[in-house]
Amino acid sequence: MNNIFSVHTVRFITLVICQVLILNHINFMGYINPYIYILFIALFPIKNSRITLIVLSFLIGLTIDLFLDTGGIHAGASVFIAYARPVILKTSFGTIYEHQSIKFNTVDFGSKLTYFALLTVVHHLVLFSLEIFSFSKILLVLQKTLFSSIFTILLSVIITIIFSRKSK
Amino acid sequence: MFFLLFGISLLFTIQSHSYHKSKFINSANFLTGGIYNSVNNINSYFNLKSQNQLLSEENKRLRSLLINNGFKTDSIFTDSLMFNKSYRFYTSNIIKNSYSLSTNILTINKGKNDSIKQDFGVISSKGIIGIIDKTSNNYATVISILNTTSKISAQLKKTNHFGTLTWNGKSPEFAQLIDIPKIAPVKTGDTIMTSGRSSIFPKGVPVGIVENFKLDQAENYYEINLKLFNDMTNIEHVYIIENVNTSEINNLFNE
């Protein structure tokens, strides 16, 4: 229990620092940034209670907001995907989820990719709608969502491959 | 639980979209300001060369002004800064830049302890940057001109037709000047500067040059697309302008 707690604390801090100090300065093509801090939400253990996850997502989003002066857009988007995560898990993993026995290191690559992709697209859609906050610029929202999502998905898949412990 | 937290974040978002609403989620606090400052101490080495270039260019310009206006540089130095001057200047460094969002906010390393307050103007050697929003003891946030909520009075340099400087959220190189009357003689390449109609910026701070322009939907006003003099993606050394007469001007308006 203690071990899991410390792992997630370290992950929380590392992802926030990485996001704020490195990834937000990429600005590829002017505005495309990956937001990989959602890996924290994606890889959170499924057995833990839903309330814990929602509160923690709010916290990580708010920390990012604090650094980026963005009001509450990251907090809002993070809480939204934390809330929607069970549904996304069900659609991407199907029956394994029913048995509450997913290990993110062991599931096959295809369904993991679907899971990340769904989570990222939903997150970015909420994020950019909140950021731009105007129906007349819906095209800009969709454009930003599309390009940033591609970048985020790519990066988060790479990171999970690099940091996954080899199960021998 | 979800709806509570989602509601809170929505509230913060709405607050951040309205100008100068009191909120506590900003990067001018002890923790984020401290982290940004220490990282900036390292990062600033990487663009020393380009920043030095900018500063020496400005020195050149100021020196030629000084010589050509016949000031004697060898006179005894007296602190005459406060006599008959209506603007006071402070120097500062940007420790967090941002230009890819639709509401960009910068962080600088001067705050209440350096007598920086809300609504001071911020410029660089090339032109306008933004307006101070929140201050903490050692840091302050700046609403960049690349912010869709920012509205600054600006005018054409050759005539006195004025309008509002806004940003459409698309490119960090261009800003928009709206509400310029149709009668104004606008041409591509004209210089735009601040108008001095608000009490924040003095008249004549350079903003940019006209890239293209068109009439708005009602066909009464021009919408001018202007290229900013500042490269907003590469700014470090800035000046903060305090208008000493702000309180007097505001009193006059409130009477």
C-alpha cells in the first residue's frame, strides 16, 4: 500500500514538472503541445475507488493550471476524463474490465492504444473547448484537438513502452 | 463529487475569461514563481546572444537620440527622475512566456516589493507587451497582448484615428486593430502605436505595422491585421511603466 502510494506521488510530481518545464515549450507549428500528464489518470489502478481518482485528477489539473495561468481548464478536462474513465475502459478492453483484472503491462497493444486514444481525444476536446470558450471558433477547437491528440497519443505510448516493467 | 469539482473548474475557467476578476489560480505565487525563476536562471543563458543583440540595438538607438538632442552626458548626475515626469520605469525579466493558448499570461520577476501594482503597462525595447494583472510579493502576472480578452487603445501614427487592439487567437505574429473609422487613410505598411487615451501606456509606444485591412460587416469601420514589432515568442528583458498620475486621472473620471 505504502509502495503504491509513493509510486503515484513520484509519478504525479514528475509528470507535472515534465509537462510544465519541458513539454509546454515545444509549441510545434506554433500551438501543438502534448499533454502527457493525463498518463497519471490513465494508469491509475482500477481497483481504487472512483472518488479518489476524481479528486486526484482535479488536483493534478489544478497544479498544471496554476503553472500555466489557465484558470481551470486542465482541472475541468482531467476531472471529466476521470469521471468518464470506466466507460472508456469498458469500450476499449471489453470483458477483461468486468473482472477488474487489468494489468496495464500485460494487455495487448491494440486495446491499450484504443484506450489511450479515446482518453486523449476526450480530454483534449474538453480542454480546448474550455480554453477557447466560444462556439464560433469550433473549427479551431477541432483542429487543435486533432493535432495535439496525435502528438499526445504518440508520446504517451512511447513513454509507457519505455517505462513498463518487463514481466518475466 | 464529479459535478462539484467540474463546477469549480468551470468557475475558474469563466473567471479567467473575464478581465481582472479576482482569482487565486495564477502563477505569481511563491511556489510556481520560485520554480519558474530558478529554471529561468538556467534557461536565460541559452538566448543570451539574441537578447544582448536586442539590448545593444536599443542602446544604439537611445545613444543617437541622446547625442542628437544635445544632452550633455558629462554633467553632474542629479536624480531628476521625479521632477515633472509623469511616467516611471522599472526593468524586469520575463520568467514564463506563453503564446500558444488563446489567453496568454506571462510571469515576471518583480512584484509588490518592487512597488509593482495592477494595471501598470509592460513594454520591451521594440514595443508593447501587455498589462500587469496579479502581483505577489516578488512576482507578477502580465496579460499579454496575445490574449483574446485584452483590449488596448491604439492609433495610426500619421493621423489620430484610434481603435482597439485585440487578438483573434490565431498567430502570435499578428494582432488586430478594430474600430478604426472608415474615413481614416489606412495603407499597408503604416505604423500603429499606442494612443495614450488610457492611463496605462504613454502615447507613442510602437505596436506594429499594417499587414492588410478590410471593412467590417457593417462597413463602417476598418479591421486591420497588423504585424507586431515584438517577436512575442522571444522576449526576456522588459520595462514596466507606471503612470504617476493614474489616481488623479481616475478621480477625474469618477467625479
